[in-house]
Amino acid sequence: MARSEVLFLGGRAGGRSGAGKSSVGNEMHAQLSATAVEHCLIEGDNLGLAFPSPGEHRLTERNLAAMWANYRSAGYRRLIYTA
């Protein structure tokens, strides 16, 4: 199986709301698309958005794993993940 390349934009350092993670991810998507580099972009902010909060069910992580598995089965090996 081909090796994956993943870029995470976010996290505890520099991951504050409004810092520009989504904008950077979208710009990377545009530039990679313009040069025909196969990739996918997952916007993580909505993967666990529900009321009441599903936090104890690890829904965000499970949704990300499911989405990435679907992209992988479609042949994608590069992922940009923003959260």
C-alpha cells in the first residue's frame, strides 16, 4: 500500500479560532489543484458538531477516520486536515 502524506493545520499551538487555518488549507488546495497534485482537504471543524456534544463518543475522531478511509479507497494519498 502506498504511503500517505498528511499535513495537519491546527492543534494547540496556533490553532485559535480566526488564525487562518481554513484559509491556508483552501489556498493550498487551490495551488495543488492548479498544478494537478492529487490530494484531499478535510475541514475538521464540523466533524463533531452536534448538540448535545458528542465528545465522550469520540465522534470527531471516528468521522475523520471514516472520511480518510473513504478517500484512501478512492486512491488519495495526500491529506490536508484543518481543525
